[in-house]
Amino acid sequence: MYPNYTRRQGSHEKILVTGACGFIGHHFVEHLLKNTDWDIVVLDRLNYAGTLDRLRDIKAFDENRVQLFVADFTLPVTENLAKEIGGVDYIVHMGAETHVDNSIEDPWPFINSNVIGTYRMLEFAKSQPLLKKFLYFSTDEVFGPAPSGVWYKEGDRHNPSNPYSAAKSGGEQLCIAYANTYKIPILITNTMNVFGERQHPEKFIPLSVKKVLSGEEVIIHSNKEKTKAGSRFYIHARNVSDAVLFLLLKSSETLDIHDPGKGKYNIVGEKEIDNLSLAKLIAKILDKPLRYQMIDFHSSRPGHDLRYALDDRKMRSFGWSPPVGVEKSLEKTIQWMLLPENKRWLDE
């Protein structure tokens, strides 16, 4: 479908990042700018979760290194757009619809973005003769709820419990098929709950910050008896960005249909935190009282899972662990949110 465009001789390596105007994507672009000399191509359709203000805020509009294309990756990459992008060495497919509540209300945008959109990017990857790696950025939620004492490893079976996680699992299966059928060098990362600067205020941490500051009640997802809060392994977006670049540079694995764990990596925060403890920590950092209510979401809205957990031993054995701990990352993020010039991100 696409001409085999190649890079000019002697030029820097080039990476295409989808969803780079989104929350995690813009942190990854910032990490690339600070830690590589690569040319960066940004592909984003600028929906409600993606805004150019994020790239402006990190001063990423370096026309010598960053090209921005406003395009919908759920549609075919046109020949003209492919020509403008040119040849790339890496593709990191971070663009996705990610909100569980929204997926329960209307699954189609999630299927369209996370399955059809992944298919479109894999088709584009087939046209890239210099492609070294295609990295599909997935979620812990594809494995479904984790009972106490269980941490899912790379290659474990999927058991998605809501339309969002099912769509991300579908994208993973397409990646496996394309790696097997077309020999595209593909990696998959499964990442747990990510937080950081410029996160959409619908997410738990910025929403809790906003409610604690205003004296409102924070809703805590709990079990049916309202005695146990849901728990996650929270990790800052800068740590995630560090892990992704580490894998692009260091991993020699790619997906292998005969070895379910090969070419897959779990990116995990260093410890499990329940959401009530996290809300208390947020209130402590803000030096404000915490008003909260435990709510059994799962009984009324199946698809909300109490616990997710991933095994991080593969990444640790490979030489990577989060550079900055969750408490320090959280404190720095909240301090950033409180600066007058940054409070607008809580009011998006």
C-alpha cells in the first residue's frame, strides 16, 4: 500500500509515537527529547484526552526534532501522510481510549481505537523496511482481576472484565498475529496505573487532589462489605517512559507465538497501595483533612475490579526498576499541581 520511504543517509534515528499529545505520550516525548538525539514524529487525533497544550507545556515544539501530524490512526495512513512521515526506525503505539467507565457506557470508541487503530498502525509498520521495533503499549487490565497473592506474569492468559481491557487485549492478539505472519519485530508492554503532571482530572489522583483541596468527599472503590479498598501498583509516567526507552534500546526479544512470554514486559510500580491509603497520603501531602466514602462499585457496575497485580521480576532481572519511588513521585507531582501556573490542569 505504501512506498518504502527510507531515511536520508547519516540522519538521526526516527521514532513515531501515536497518542503523544495524551498524558503518558507527552511524558515519553519529553523523555526522548532529554535522553536521545532522535527525530520524533507525533501522530495524534487530538480528542478530549489529547491536547497540544501538553507538548507546549514541556516546550516540545522543536521544529528541528519534532514533527506533528494531526491525524486519526483509526483510519488508513494515506500515501501522502506516509510520504510526509518518511522512514522510521521505531514505532511506539501509545494512542488509545483508556477510561473504564466510558467503555462501559459506550464500547465502540474503545474497539475502534484500540483494535482497529492498532490494525492500522501494524499495516503502516509493514511498509517500514528499516523498522527495528514496534512497541504496543498495553495495560495490566487485560489479565483481569488479581486475587490476593496473585501477580500475573508475561504470557499469562487474558481475562478482560470490561470493554476497555477487552479492546486492549484484542490489540495485543493482533500484534502477536502480525509478528508471526509478517515478521514485524514487536514488543508488548503491560503497565499498571500511571500518574503524573498534566493527567486528565477524571483520573483518581488528580480528582482526589481536587476534592481534598475543596473539602469534598473522595469516593473509594471497595469490596461489597465496604471494608477493603481497591489496590493498585501506581507508577509515575517518567518511570514508564524510562522503561519504554530502556526496552527499545536493550531488548533483543520480539513476540514469539511459541513462547507466550517472549517479547512481553510488565512495567510496574515498586509496591502495592490501596486507594484509601493513597487518598490519605494525598491529604497528608496537601496538609488537609480527608473526607471519604467507601463505595462498592463492582456490584452496581461489573467491570470495576478490586485488585490488579503484575509480576515485575522479568524487568528487574533485565536490569530495570523504577528510578524514583512512588511516594517521592507523588509528592513532587502534587507540589507541581499546586503551582499557580499549573492549577489549570486540575480544571480541564
